[in-house]
Amino acid sequence: MASSARVVNISRTVAFFVLPLLVFTWTSVPFVAPYTLPLAVIAGLLAIGMVFVKSERLQFTKTLLNSLIILLIVGGTGWFLSPFFFLLYLLPMYLGFLYVPVVSFGFLAALLLIFTSSVGEVDLAFDVMTLLSLLIAVPLIIYLRKKYLVLRQSTKDILILQDDTGIKDADTITKLLSNRVTNLGVTVRQPLTFIKQAATLLLDHDLTAHEAATYIKRIKTTAAETLDHVRKFEGDTSSNEVLVNRSEGKTVKEPHFAQPDGAGKL
């Protein structure tokens, strides 16, 4: 699973690295450069048509098409001197929120390659500052993405599995426990194991009334502690009321055992 996700991220990074280079090559060819803006209009109409197509598989294609439209508009109006140049700041931020940051870094790397060849055409200091401003977008994307995810988690919209309190040099156990789901599993596994073992003793061994009562009390206490851990996990990670057990607190009816024929008759 992790390897497949890594392959997907690499393919997306390559796609958004190559896309600006392809558009720049298109706008650099005198024969086809005049058709850049008409091509952007055609791509825009295609993007409008794809809005009505509801498919998760097309989400990446839609994002790629929207990015192509922005690059065609900026490239068709002068790249470095384009009045729409500001869109090239917003697009990598959008990609950073939508995918992992390395995807937007690949896009920014392609832009830096493109604009490096244009440094000094207007004003050397201005061109250098523009390139540096693109580089500033890298830490800004990381910061805003992190704050956005924390905000979403605080409103119980998402769950960030990896706890941010972990240290890179921590041991393997610490790294595992920094995952909230793994930590919950480790926390409740021991009490559930005890409940299973105690129930087995009650069923398979001839215990005295005092011993049986002791085990039953410990089972009740352990189950209550386990439920507290689950409630805390639910409260910290979700606002969904479906997770609230409405049946808690209700009286459990005593089991009814069928009596053998003739029992209770005189």
C-alpha cells in the first residue's frame, strides 16, 4: 500500500514538472505560439464540460487540465511579464493542499528552470527577486498545509493519524505509538485480552462463588476502562453523533432459560 502511494506521488510530481515545460516549449515555437490563447479557451470549455462528470478517477485529470489552462493563459500573455503571473503563486499552493507538497515542489522546480533563462531581460534585480519569491512559496506551502490540516482536525472533519509530537530519532516503539489508531489498539489490547482470559476461566474451571465474583468485578472494571479509552478516542477524533452509544446505561434483562419438561410441576 505504501509503495503504491509512493508511485502515485512520483507520477503526479513528474506530470506537474513536465506540464510547464511542455507549455513553455509550445509558446517558444513561433509557428504555434499565436494559438496559445485559443487553445486555453478550448481547454477551458473542456474543463467546464468535465465539471458535470462525477468520477473520482477523473479528479487528477481535472486538476491537470485546470493547471494547463492557467499555464496557457500566463504563457500566452508573456510569462514573466504576464499580468496573470500571480496565478503561478496560487497554483503551487493549490497543488500543495490537494496533494503531497513534493508535487507542488516539482511544479515550482519547472517554473524556476523556465524563468532562469529570462533573468536579466528586464531588470536583473527584479528578475532575481521574482525567482526568490517563488522559492519562498515552498516553506509557505508547508506551513499553510500543516495549519489547514490541524484546523480541519480541530473541527473534527478529518483525523491526522500521525501524532506531531513524535521525534525523528525516537525508537521504533515510540514511532508506532505516535500513530493514533495504533496507539488505541495497543491501549485496549491488554484489557480485552484479560477479559477473554477471565471469561475462559469462568467457563472452563470450577471456581468458588467468591473467586467467580472477583473475576466478574475485574471484568466489569476492565470493560469500563476500555470503554473510556474508546470514548476519549472518539471525542478527540470525531464529532459524529453516530459514535455515541445510545444503549449505554440501559438495564440488561436477565437471561431466560427454558425449563425441561415437567419441571415445576407437582
